[in-house]
Amino acid sequence: MSPETTFQSMLATDQVVPWSSLNDDQLEPADGLSVVFPQTVEQLAAVVRTCYEQRWRMLSCGQRSKLHWGGPPSLKNIDVVISTARLNHLVEHWVEDFTIRVEAGMGFSDLQTMLQSQGQFWPVDPLYGQRATVGGIVATADGGSLRQRYGSVRDTVIGVQFVRHDGEVVKAGGRVVKNVAGYDLMKLMTGAYGTLGILTQITLRLYPVAAESQTMVLSGTAEAMALAMVQVRLQGITASAMDLIATGSGLRLAGRFQGIAAGVEEQLQRFQAIAQQTGLTSESVEDGPFWSSLAHQLGLHPVLCKVGLLPTQLIPLVQLLPPSGWLGRLHNASGLGLIALAEGADIGDTLAALRSHCAAHQGYLTILQAPPSLTLEPWGYSGNALGMMTAIKQQFDPNKLLNPCRFVGGI
């Protein structure tokens, strides 16, 4: 039997739908491909077990907002798409412990709205926030600017449950972090693009909502901006976010300060003093709309890259970009960030130059999304861990059934 017929006999009619009915323009059309929507962990395990027995290749996703990231899957090489979008329930919320366990398909915006009533939040600000799921954010490690204060997505994940390639359900971690031998499954599953297992439940560390939140933006010449960025790092400004916002029309350094009112005011004064010392102008902007608008603009570009390099090389990096048609959001402390670009005849040469600069300064450039006409390899990985990553993939998914070819090195 075909996958569609098989799963229609296992699940309700509305849980197995043709790919073509989703009107998804991120990937090529795929006649005969079905999308399965399990509603419980047990159903998901049964679906995966059947795929394992039949050696059907699976593409896992949530709301499909990031299917085009990394190594975009060719649907011609996929037998069934499995969505966790209906695994979207709260499992348990330990309010006093600032810890929550949710199913992987819960929407990010739904989670934050629910937590807001308790004065808590999950400190990430991903792209496509209105559509992204918790599982998709963890699978792609899409944390955003708040890592300046709260760390990466990986730092907030303290427990996971996932379904293995053979349909077995695995749990790791919990409400507290403990030292254990063997693989740290929380860290392995974060940023693995679903190549090691399908996330079903995630336990997260939460934080209190700040009483006050303000954003100040500095602007000026590249030389003055470079000086200010160094001073911010040296003086230990305690911002929740501190990003270089770069376009062809100029450079800005955006600092987001959160906490009690007196502490926020003191940090703003220190930030403004750095602006005055380095010859930059400063301006207060509307806090929430500024950051949400920035994330929205990044998501609108057809080409999106994730970069990492020495923070001192951020301005030289953006100076390699064309005069217009791009936007960069780069974290001042870590040197990580995103660069979004418009399509153009010379886009391949531009990306190659950016990648070369990153590699020359202890960094990398990953092409998250791009038109099919761009043939540049998405990951550009040149490190020495590919052998280890391949060995881990072999242990977790020896038949290469889970999200084949989506990760580094065709894993």
C-alpha cells in the first residue's frame, strides 16, 4: 500500500492530507505526497514505526515556516511528511520554578501569550514568530537577539521527548539540569533540523517579564560605530539585546535594556555616554515595535544567511555588501547574526565573498534560504567535526530516514 492509504487506515480522514492542498510555495510541487498530522505522541510513534518498517523517508515539520532553511529537502526524495502542528498542548507548567513542558507543535505566540498571564516568558525572538512552533524553533536553533542576556535556545532547553527513527519514544532531562554520562540529548536535538529524531515535548527554562523595557539606537559613521561597539563590550553594558543593524544606507547600534526602572535608566545613560564619546547620535525608539518590525523585515528577503565571526570583524563584513537591497542584524557580543539579501545577478559572488571573510576570521556563513537557482552549497562547513556528526547520525538514524540531506555534509 502507498503511505497515504496506509495512514488513512490508521488515522482520521482529516489527519492525512495531500501536500498540494497546503498551498505551500516554499518547496516544489509533489504529486502523490501526503502530510500526516498525528494528534498524540502515541499516534506519532505509530506513524514513525510504520515508516521504519517500510523504509519510507520522512520529512518532519511543524507549521512549515522554516522548511526552506538549511539544506532544503527535495520532495522527490521524501515518502511522507509528518507535521507536529496538532501536538500543541501544554503538558505542565511549574510556575514557581519558572519551568514549563509543552508539546512541540505549540505556537510560539500562543506560548508567550499563555506565559504573559503569569508574568513569565521564554527568552527567544525568532523569525516568523506568529507562525513558528516551539519544536521548529528548537530544531533550527532560531533564538534571535535576546541571546545577549539569556543565552542561546540551547541554554533554555532542559528536557526533551522525541520519537526515534524506529518509533520508540525517548525522554531526556527534566525540570532541573543534572550531570549525566553519555550524550546531552537536549543539546544534540537543538539545531539538528530534525535529523536525529522528531521532537514531541520540550521542557523550557523561563524568565520573569521585566518591569521596564526601553530601546535606544545609536547611528553614525563606520569608524565611530566600531569604537562604540568595542566600548560597549569593554564596559559591560548589561543589555537584553545589543545588535548592529546594518543596511546600505547606514549603520545603527540598537540596545534593548530591561529590568527595574532605575536600572534601565542607568544603563541608558551609560549607553548614551558612549555615543557622545564616540561621536554617534542617539535616539530612543518604541521598544516592542522596533524589534518585531526588524524580525519581520528580515523574513521578507528571498536570501537569508546566518553568520558568525569575530565581533571586531562585523563592520568589515557588511562593508563587502552592495549599496542597497540587504539588511543585517548582528549581535555585538557574539559576532553571530543574520544577513538578508535581495536576489540579483551577482548574489553568488556576494555570498562567496562574505563566506570567505567569515572563514578568514574564525567564523562561518550558512545560507538558510535562497532561490533554487543559487547553486552555492548552503552550509559551507570546513570544520573538523563532520566525522563525529556523521557517526552520531548513524547511531540515531542508521537508515537515513529522518529529514535526509537537510543538515551539514548531506546528513
